[in-house]
Amino acid sequence: MISIYKTVVKKPKVLDNDNIQLKLLDIISEQSPGEKIKNLYNHSEVRIALNKLYNNKCAYCEQKIPEGYSERIDHFRPKNKIRKVDNHKGYWWLGYEWTNLLPTCEKCNIKKSNKFPLKNGENTRISDNLENEEFLQNKTFNFSNFKIDRLEKEERLLLKPEIDKVEEHLFFIPTGEIKYLTEKGEKSIEVYDLNRNSLILERRRIIDEVINDIIDIFSNYEQHTDLLKKLFKNKVEYTEEKDYSFFRFFIKYFFNSFVVLDLENLQFSDISKILINEYEKRITY
Ligand SMILES: [Zn+2]
């Protein structure tokens, strides 16, 4: 997960409030209104905007959505009944809300499902009495009240990349595992399942590739500086459009513990010495 500025991309026109007003009023008396939320949020205009914003990556685990697979659009606050919460129809009224839609891979989407835990249990949850909550006035949805600061009073426990500074909650270790610094971080790892085997292996694969490339570079060439620069640019730099960029950030800044130590363990201490040397010379990779 990395932090995202949602304002970078314009809200898709198809989610304009006038369209939404009618759609929501139409399902207001349904027993399960969330199940009637369809079409507009799934519109290609929305998908294109979300993919641009998230660089075709999952908002939670940062893996690239494989070609040929379609990302799933996750309702951050679930549109259907919330897991383990009785007498509440879910946040169906946010079903078409731009700030509530995130692109995810299939696995994260299935794992998160309808979970939305809060810090103080149910004490702070927005009720589904929308008139009392002032989201609905005179049979008209008051979208200006959907604003983030009102919603944030719930004290959610799940990290949202569009609001939270992810680095204050999560960090990585060289095995590829993700760890937490806060309760929000802990709950998010659990609910999004960010330590599932496939993700740990994929992150670790990046380090293994870097190490193998370094060994190759040093065994075949005397002039290694240019090749190292290329390697750093391709595999270690953590530009936003790369997959697992938050993990790559850790490889770059903790290069010693993430890569150099492994090289020493692999009996390449001559290489590791040169690497440390070059690193200290502040070569810009
Ligand atoms: Zn994912």
C-alpha cells in the first residue's frame, strides 16, 4: 500500500450527483439496498480513472493487476451489511461515492469483503438512520454531508491509502513480511491479508533478483558502476508506477539489511564491501 492523492484525477462524470440522487432514492426502501447498487460505480469511466490513479495496482497489496484480469472495485465502507454488525444495512448510500471506491485485486477484495471494524466497537458507527445523520433531508441526499471529516469520526481501523500516511503504520523486513507500528496497521494487515504467502514470496523475489543481478554484474564485468546504476534504476527505485513500490522504498533505504547482508551470507563479502563503499560515496543510482 502507498499513499495516493485522489484529487490528482478528476471524479468521473458518470458519478455526478444528479445521476446518483435518483439512483439512491430509488432503492431507499429496499431491505438490502446495497445489493441494488450497480452499473454506475462499475462504469468503464470509473475503472479508467481508478487505474490511472493507482497505476493499475491493487490499492491494498500494490500488486499489478495482471493483464487480462479486471480489477475489482472495492467499496471501502461496505455497501452491503457489515460483517458482524447487526441491525445495520451497511453504507449503501456511499455505493456511488467517488471517495469510497478503490481498485483492488481479487484476493484483497475477497479477504476484506464486508469487514469494516472501528476502534471503539459500535459506539461511533454512523447509523443507517440517514435522516438522523443528516445525510438525507426532505427526501434529498445531502452529498455535502458525505464529507470525509464527518465519516472519519467513526475512528475506522482499516487503513485508507487516500487519507492515511501509510508509512506511519506499516513497514517491511527483509524476508518480505510486512509489520505494523499501530493498531490500524495491525488490523489492516489482518483484514487485507497482506502477509499471505504469495505476497511475501513476490516481495522477496525482488530482493533475490537484485542480489542475483549484482552477483552477475560483478562476475562478468570489471566496469560495474554503470550496470549497478541501471540495476538500481530498474529494480530498487520506488517510483509510484512500479509494483510493490512501498516495499522497494525499504530495499533502497535499508539496502544494507535487505541486500548486502545476504550477499555476505552467500560468501560474496568482496562484493558487499564494494557496494557499501559505493553507497557511502553517495553514487546516485
Ligand atoms: Zn491486492
